[in-house]
Amino acid sequence: MSVSTASKSAAAIDRARADGRAALVGYLPAGFPSVQETIAAGIELARGGADLIEIGIPYSDPVMDGSVIQAATSQALEGGFRVQEVFDVVAGITAETDAAVLVMTYWNPVMRMGVEEFARRLAEAGGAGLITPDLIPDEAGEWIEASDTYGLDRVFLVAPSSTADRMKATVEASRGFVYAVSIMGVTGTRNQVSDAAEGVVRAARAAGAERVCVGLGVSTAGHVREIGSYADGVIVGTALVAALRDGGPAAVGELTRELSTGTRKN
């Protein structure tokens, strides 16, 4: 197959930048409350103004997720969600929108399916790449090779605890953008966004990152505005999952429109 070397994530972030705003990145767990509703919610996300969409693979031991996302992923697993259905979700959203759609997953499900097979199926579904919270570049040789083969983005995480050497290695291994975690600990909405976020973005830029998106703890247009003033993209998860739980896909679209009012850079 012929593979595009252009990064879909980078293109989406650059389009937002050219429009004078930070990119809005929305997270949804696959299979919550059902596969079809995840697809519908993803389409609403894009129509509401999200530039990139993260689809999380439900995992039985989600070390990084707060209680809202944990409850949603547990429900998806109890409903019989299977890993290969993530490709149906990605294909369903990419067929209807221009958003870059990435899969966020712990590494185990990818290894179980086979790294090359997972990469091929993700590319065939129109996916942009993978966000891998528990995979470090030193252990990502097989994924780096497969992502190069299929033109997929590799999004690794950096945190306030990242050393200068680790930051540089992570930035160099990433493709599309670097995911900056603003707090140590689990995800969830917070009243104030951690001050550490700006420092992580600065460190990632100093290490050569061209695009840095910040996640963990963003739930309001005010948070989006605050983070968007120094980051290239703002990632929202828990608040969107709660909207989907309480009001279905339409509520996701509504919240996304509200959040997107905070993306404009002054």
C-alpha cells in the first residue's frame, strides 16, 4: 500500500494554528455506552469544533483514568466491547468528519493483537495514529517501525517529572504532537489547571517539540483558554464522557461548542 508521510495530527493542529486558535482535542472511550453511540458522539465532537479526537480502548486496569472514565470503560467492557471494534469506531468517525482520529491505548492490547496487524488495521480505518501512555520510546522499536510503515502518528507522553534527557528522547520519537501531562496522577476535572503544565510545554519546546498538547484536568472553556494561550492543543476527556453519560451524543456536541469558544488565541 502507498502510505502518506504527512501527519494527520500535525495537519489538524496546523490548521487550527493558521486559524488563530489552539486545537481542541476530545477524548471518548470506545464502546461507551455502545459502539454506535461512540461513533455518533465522535461525529458530534467534530461538528462541535474538535480538531482531533482520541478514542480510548477500554482496559481492565486503567492506571491513569479518573472515576468517570473508569466507570465508562467498565461499562463498555461489561457490554462486551472487543478490541477490534475500535477500528469500527475510527472508521465510523473518519467517514463523516475531517477530524484527525487517534486511538489512545495501554500497550498490552496492541501487543496481543500484534503491532503490525494493529497498525495496518488502524491505517485502513483512516486513523491518524496512537497515543500510548505506558509505552516509552526505548521500548517502542516495533511500534516505531510499524508506524513508519503505515504513516501513523506516535504520540508519547511527557510529565513534570520528565528529565531533560527523557524529554529530548520522547520529543524525538514522537510524530504528530507530544502529549504533555499537566499533573502527576489520574485524570479528571479540576477547578484549577496545574501550573506545572506551562513548564512541561516550555521544556518540550526547548527539546525541539513543534506541537505540544496538554491533557488531564481540563473541563471548562476557561481552562481551554488558559492552556490554549501557551499550548498548541488542549485535551478534554472527563467532562465529555460525563456529557455523553448524562445527555448522549447531542450533549457532547453542545459541550464541545461551548469548549471551542475558549480556543481563540488573543
